[in-house]
Amino acid sequence: MATVTSWVETLNAGETVIYPFVGTEWLWLIIAIAFWIVWHVRQSASETEENDELASKGKGSDDYKNNIANW
Amino acid sequence: MDNELSALSVIFTEFYYWVTVVLMFLIHVGFCMYEVGVSRHKNHLHTLMKNTMVIPLVTVTWFFFGWWIYWAMINGPWIGTSIMDGNSGLQLGGGYGANEVANPMSPIMAINLGDHINGVFWAAFLLFSWTAASIVSGAVIERIRMSAFAILAIAIGSVFWTIDASWGWHFDGWMVKVLGYHDAYASGVIHACAGGFALGVLTVLGPRIGKFASDGTPRNIGPRNPWLVTVGLFLIYTGFWGFYAACNIPIFDLGPEYGLDGTFFTATNIYVTPTTLSGITFNFLMSLSGGLLMGYWVSKGDPFWTYSSGLAGIIAASAGNDLYHPLQAMIIGMIGVYVAYKMHYWVERKFKIDDAVGAVAVHGYAGIVGLVICGFVLWGYPSSGYEGYAAINPIGMIIGAIIMFGLLGFLPGWIIAKVLNGMGKLRIPHEVELAGMDFNYMEAAKADEDAVTADQK
């Protein structure tokens, strides 16, 4: 539902809040916080997996030099 | 905005803060370039991404709760008494200090035709928050887990510096009222706090492999790319101009505010005491120059330290740069740099602290020096134009430095790092540190190159 359907009516009425779905801010906040927490959990798990895989390769401190691309 | 003049004033203030935010974005660009320049080839991309992700992580948490904390903690809680009690005429928006505005669900935390300031003010403070997290980011490169840094960045960027700003960087903050704390351009509230936080983390994180010889002698690692470091620090200087402007209120009538006879339009600092944009421009450049001169001298022309010392010079003078004479700003910048440089190497040797970019020195030690000196040089100045505030004094500023660097900096950094370390989530595995965090990326890129080259033959 549009919060504003007529600029003339809105401005004449002194309405200042113009974003859509006024009153549902709590719902958007819950979704955003849930995503934020899930992001941390998934990122940490992914990082652990990547680190374990790399550690198992047993590479030395200079081995990366063989992987320097020249393009 | 019921007439052209008041509309012009409001829109000017809105645009002013908006411009400072854009300028301050360069600080983050500079920090990214600087960190990558200091890191080794095998860690470039992880180093870059670590600092880049400060932007979204601190931004969303600053929206969720950081801005709310700033307005919620002014009295401690339970330490001071707010002057925004409705009788003083300072209570804004039906309860600004009570967080009706800074609440993330408030209609004013969005596009609102009745407000032109909250968003740009929120953003200006947010850019300070990125800086606080970036300061820590540089110190811990090449061995911290991204997931650990993400938590630490949010802790310093959206929680702990925010509390200290609420206490000591707000016209109604209890430290200003009770201690006479004065920190106009954030020697303490950002730099000492973030520097202390970085030191707390480093104490637990430990040095990079090979940083110290078996007899404890420190070795220099990098910088690998001095040009990135150079451009990065120049960009940080540039963004710092925006930071200085953002710390001011550009136009304010102190007449009714202070009960003066008539009007007195001026720029003010965050405490609503008068200064001028012109005057702080003198002091910014003179403290930068004092820092560069001392840095070049004490480091015998080392480019890394000379550039960093320009920054440290500004940081040391920042607490009182709203009132200092330019020559005072220059000399205070020089003293701050000298102490920061000497402290860096003493702490490195004594406690085996590997601060990869000198962040604790440039921000932490220079910030502390700035606060202490400010207490003496500005001794007796009123910390506010409102009634009942303590005057600026050395004891209040020394206590303030301890709160900033120790209580809200070092201590939470150390505790969070200890917890993460206890869970095995703080540091990357030894084998990964040796191989380099970018090993897999580089290996894949090399394989792609070999495949393309083979096809071209």
C-alpha cells in the first residue's frame, strides 16, 4: 500500500513519513538482524572449511611464489 | 523551515554534513590501500577484504544499535544528570536523549520530510566508526581470522567507541560535566580508544611468524609496496579534513542557547562551544607539519614513519585544536609523535607486540599524549557554555585518557580476544599463515593463466 497517493494531500496534511508500509518497521528489523546473524555463522563455518583445506596441503612459506600469475 | 533564511540554514547544514561524509570515505580507501601495501603478496586479498567488510558490518550494526547507544549512555548510566530535561529547552523531538529518534524503528531513521539532519549526522558518526574499526584492522593483519575480526570490528565500531563518545563527546556527556573532559577532534574518543582496543587484541593474538628472532629481537616485515602506503596515507590525510569539519556544527546561534544579549552565530564544536572552521584549518595543517617534521627527524627519514607521524601529529593536537594557537598545535603534534615513536619500539621489544602498521602508537599513544597535554594547556577553560559543568583540567583529562585507552579500549579488546582465542576462533592455523591466506586464490589464478597460455600456443 502506498503511503503517499497524492503529494498535495500529503503535504497539506503535514505528513512527513513517506516510505512504504509505515508501521511494519519491526518486521524489517527482525529480518535484517536475522540475516546479519546468519551471515556471521555461515562466514565462520566457510572460513574454517577453507582454512582446514589449505592447512592440509602443507605448503611452505615460499610456495606461493610458484603461483604468481604474470598476466 | 517556514521562511527562506531558516530553510537555507537547515539545507546548508544538511549539505555540509553530507560533504564531510563523502570526504571521510577517503579515510577508508586510504586505510585499505595502506594495509594492502604493508601486507605481503600472499595475503593481499584477504587483507583487503577484511577491511572492506568493515563497511557493511559496522554500518548495519550502527543502524541496529550503535546510534541508539550514543544517545542512550550520556549519563553513564547513573553517573551524571542530563540537562535535556525538558526545562532547559534542549529536549529535541520529544525525547532525543531518550532514543525516540535513534531507535532503528523510529520514523525519523528514514526519509522524513520533517527532518534533514538525523541521517547525515548518523552517517558522519558512522564514518568515525569505520575509522575506529580500521585502526584495529591494520594492527592485526596476516594472522587473524576474518570471522574474529568481524566481531571485533563491530565491538569497537558500534559499541565501545560509541559508549565513550556518549560519555565524552556529547554536549550532555557525564565526562564533560563531571571531569571537564575536552576532546574536540577525538584524540581520545576515537584514536586512544581504538589504539587501546588494538593493543588488547594484539596482546592475545601474538606476533606474526618470524617477527621476532629466537633471542627476542624484532624484525621488520615489509612494507611490500611503499607506493600504496604513500597514497593510502595521503588519502587518510585528505579524509581527515572531512573528519575535522564533521566534528563541528557549522552554524549555530549561541545567543538563546547561552542566554546572551542578542544573537551570536558561529561554528561550534561537538560541545556547542564556539570555534571557527578557519581557525581549525590553521591548527590542522600546523599539527600535521609538526608531526611530519618530528617523524622525519626521529625516524631518520624513514618514509613509513614520517607519513604515519603526520597523522600522529594531528591526532595528538586534536583534543584542543578548537582552541589552540597554531604554534601550540605544531609543538603538541611534535611531542605526540616523539612519544608515540619511542613507545612503539619500547613496547615491541619489551612485550613482543607485533603491531604491523604502528596503529597503537599513531592512534593510541599519540591520542593519550594529546589528552594529557590538552588538560594542561586548556586548564581553566569552560568545558561547556551551559551551567554546572567542570572546567577543563589535567586530572579530568588524565582520568579521561585512562577511560578511553584502558577501560573502553584495551580491556574490552583483550577480553573479547581472550574469549575468541579460547574457542579457537581468533587466529588462523599455523600452516595457513605459512602458506599465505591467498594461496588458494593465487593457485587458481595461476592455473587459469597456464590453461589460457596453453590454448594460445
